Amino acid sequence: MSVDKTLKVKLGLTRSRNVLTRAERIARLTEEDRFTAGRSPLGLPKVRVTNVVGGKKKKKTAEETAAAAAAAPAAGAAGAAAAKGGAKKK
């Protein structure tokens, strides 16, 4: 039986998972020095999964805003001069 096209997710799993596989848990525990090589993989302790929040932009400081404003007219003038030069050649 096939899955209806309205139920399919286009990008697959886009969210972060909150359940890790045993191998992922062992890798995290090894990084934290909470798991040794000779230990049994059964009965592992819990591992906290941190979700990465994206999409927020940092606010520009006054210095960055002033620097961007100073660079914008210079770039605009150079672009206008190049456009005028290109129009004359035709």
C-alpha cells in the first residue's frame, strides 16, 4: 500500500531528533568521559539533547551600521560610473 502524497514530507526530517541511537549515545558519553570501552552498552545513562535554534539575526551595533552606511555610497557611485561607461560603448 502506498502513502498518500499529501502525507509525505518534502524535506524529510527537518527537525532535530530528541531520541538518539545507542551508537550516538555512546559517542556522546565517550566525549564527556562518562563511558569506558569495556562497559556494557545496555543500561546507558540519559544523554541530554540540545536543540539548535536558528533563524534569529543579531542586531547590528552602531559602529557596524555606520561602516555599512559609509561603504554603501562609495559602492553605489562606482556602480553608477560603470553603468554609464557601459551605456556609452553601445
